[in-house]
Amino acid sequence: MPLVRGRRAARTATLVVCALSAALLPARAHATGPDGATPVPPAPPAAAAHPGALRLERDAAALHRAGYTGVSVRLDTPRGAHTARGGVADLRTGRPVPWQGYLRTGSTTKTFVATVLLQLTGEGRVSLDDTVERWLPGVVHGHGNDGRRITLRQLLQHTSGLPDYDGDVVPEFSARGYLAHRWTTYSPAERVALALSHPPSFAPGTGWEYSNTNYILAGMVIEAVTGRGWEREVHDRVLRPLGLRHTLIPGDHPFLPHPHARDYQQFGPGEPFTDTTVAYLPLDGGADGSIISTAADLNRFFSALLRGRLLGPAQLAEMRRTVALPEGSGGVPGTRYGLGLEWTPLSCGGGYWGHSGGGFGFYVWPGATEDGRTALTLSVHSQAGDPVVAGRQARAATAVVDRALCDARR
């Protein structure tokens, strides 16, 4: 599936790479990032072995052999942290993937935004049953879209029926299009206006369809309630309390801090790789997908969230109240969606909570077990233009997440 419909389509995008060594590259890489980014520490010391530690290393190498240019994975368990990597961070130089590099998180940003909005409900400042119209009067209207009929709960759960703006900001899915449009910026209001030039997908509350527009509006609601941007609220309510010093909200700054792996997008079957490390700002600049983080910080965030450190019991229960994803939505069969939080079944029973995210040339799969005691983040640094290859690689990646979390329970 091509990435003409934005981040969700990137779930099945991947990259066919040239003949690179599939061996893991053990050298460490760490440096100070630009713009005041906090230096990332070196790899954690070796933890006590668990049954899947060696398998994690083999799986990272296997994902590289399957076509991903670079792969990294971090597993945090009560017994310690385990990291593995495969491939290279740069196709030109062959340098290794950094152990704890900065990552674009894409739609994983949505979980941070949903957490803040749920905190505001716990404080009694807003209700999930409030309409969008109450907080953003006159913003959602036209072509059958009506903010008077859409609740905040429906925004967070993608049951609003609102069309997605992302197709409008990717006018040309090609290397030329990426280079021509990557610097273009849109305000939240402009993104919403683009979406509302289309009719709704369904009446509010009668279906499920992923739409980045929902979270652009959620960010606008946070500002309407608090008088401050969603970025500041996420920083003060989530990042600072948890000590997530390597998680950044860059706005329209398009560059990753160092260290990081380079991202590569293949825009069609058999086409060359395009370096897409620089953000595509039409997609990567809002409340739906702009956060930059590290695997260690993402694991800490999801563990803290599920262990009740960020939300009260009632709000966490609301977040975990899910609906089934329709067939063909791109997720693992049986995946369900809550309020900015996905539940994915495990082959060994039960499931894990998280929120994947992707874009031009990258994808991340962070998740934590039900009790929050074990968390994993898998990141890949390329996407393919061949939908058959893309689907095969995505299934291989989600299988690695499944095996690692199941092994950690043994």
C-alpha cells in the first residue's frame, strides 16, 4: 500500500535493500545533538539473560536480511534492559545503527496527546462527552461534517468519521514530491480545513476509521481548555514528571538530533532509495505525529502509563476501553483501539498496549504488557514501495515484538 494516505499506510510500507551484511554491528555510537538536545547515554550494561535475549539479536539481524536498512530494538524487563540492532545507520558510510538513537515516533505522539486530554478530564476541566463544537465553535463544519455531533471521545478513538487531511498534503508520492513539499508548513486550522473539504466517512459513532485530523483537533482542544499549546502541556504533564529528557517536540524544526540512523523511503517497486531523514513537515509537524524520542524513553512512558503514574484509575480505564478494528485496517488480527492506545493480542495469551507510528522511511512499534512491567520498542529505518514486500516485512516486524514480549514472560 503506498503512503499516499499518510502514516497509517506506512504500516505496510517497507524497503528492498541492496546486498548489505546482515551481521549485527556491535560498536557503540553516541553524541551530542543540535539545538540543545540532551546527549543520549551509551548502551545499558548487559542484564541477566532471559530465554529470548539471543533470539532478540537474531531477530534484529533477520529483519535486516528481510530488507530493512537499519533495525534497533530495546526490551526493558524487571530483570534489566536488552538491546539489539541489525543493518546500518547510513547506506553511504555503513556506520552502525546507534544503540540509543533518536527516533521519529509518528503516530505514537497520539498517546501523549490523549494522556493529556484524559488528565484534563480527571481534573474536571473537560468531559469526554463534550462536543467539539463546545470547545472549538464553528471549526468543524461543511460538506456534512458537524462538530456539534462529534464528541471528544470519538476524536480520541477515531470513531468521529472525520476525513483525514493527510492525502491532501502528499500531492505527489515520489522522491520529487518529497523533496518539493517537505518544507511546507500548515497550521492546525489549515490542516483541519483541508480535511473538511471532503465529506465524512460515516456518521459519528457508527464506525471506525483512522484519521490524523482527529488528533489535530485534540491538540486544539487542549489549547482551548488550558490556554497553552499541547506541546507545553505534554512537556509539563508527561515529559518532565517522568524525566523523559530525550523526548522532544520539535515543531517545524525538521532535523533529528544526533545520534540517529538515517531513514530511507522507496517510492515504488524497484526504485532507488531516497534519504528521508529530514522531516516531511506537512505530516510530521502536528499533534498527530511530531514527537521525537528514544526507545528507552518510549518504554518508560508506556510502562508508567499502564502502571497508573499518569492517569487516575477511571481515566486509565477509559483509555483502555476499546473497539475492534475493522478487517483490512492494517493491524495485527484482533487488534483493538482505545483512546489513543492500541491493544494487540499476543500468541502466548493476553496482549500488550502501545501505539505504532510511521512516516516516510521509518516505523516504530512501542508497547508494554498489561501490567506495564515489561516494555519494548522496535524501530526500522526504511520503507518499501512494493506492497507485497511491505506486507511481508511488517508481519515479520510485528512477529518479533510478539516473540520478545512472550519470551520475557517466561
